Amino acid sequence: MPIGKLKGGQYERDISVGLSKWASLGEREDLFWRSAMSGGRATVARKKGTILSSQSGDLSATHSSGQPFLDHFYCECKFYKDLNYAGILTGTGYLVKFWNSTVIEANNYKKHPMLIAKQNQKPTVIFLQVRGLRLLRLHIEQSILASCRLGMYGFLFEDFIKWAQPL
């Protein structure tokens, strides 16, 4: 298996545990886990006309307490060597590509987009649209990276865990 796939799989597992602890107020670490084929099962089914909303995105609920969050959010996880954060200025690069793809897929499932991204040697950042911020009771002023033009507002994962209100 390619190293990138191993790194991405472990990253999705780590994010699943972190979001589980957040959503359960520290009581559980098993509310979320990686979706089958990292959401690929839902994509394949959608192309055949079947909507598997609970399998959409990179995360699935493994406990009923996690389902309300995933009923609202389509979560995509990316761990890349270089996301090209500067590309936000020009509308180019991996981060912008991943964001645009996440927005399109979220719309396909009538959910809010959430991109959880990490670049080598950098902290994890969660990107949301304004509607998602409001649902989680976050404020634009708390974001560390934003593009109004792209409709993306980024929060350090550790800040998200402290400030966002679980559903």
C-alpha cells in the first residue's frame, strides 16, 4: 500500500477519535470512524441513483450519538505534503481544489461542507462555510484563515474542539 494511503488512513482515524471526544464532551472516542472506501461507497451508489447519505464523506457515525453531527455535515479529511495555503490568494492549489470538491459533494447530499486538512509540519485546520459556523456557534472573527470569495473559514482543530458547540 502506498505510504500516502497509510498516512491518510491514520489521519482519518485520528480525526475520528478527536471529533468523537468533542461530540461526547470527552466521554467517548468511538462515535465516528472512517467511512467505507473513504466515502467512495456513497459516491458509487449516487452515480447509480441511490443516495447513501450516512456513508457520504470520509467519516461515518458508529454510534447514534454521532449521527446528528453527520446529518448536517459532509466531512472530508486530507493530509498532504503541501496544501498550498497561498493558493487561497489566487484560487489555485490543492487546498482550493479540495475545498471546491467538498462543497460540491456536500451539496449533493444537502449537507454543510467541512474540510479537515493537514499539511506536513503544520497543524490541522477545519474549514467551514458561514452556515456551518452558525450551526456550531462559531464566529468568523475566531477563524485563523479565511477567504470570503471562496466562502471558507478555517479554524485550528484544537480551537474548534474548544469553541464549537456539539450538535
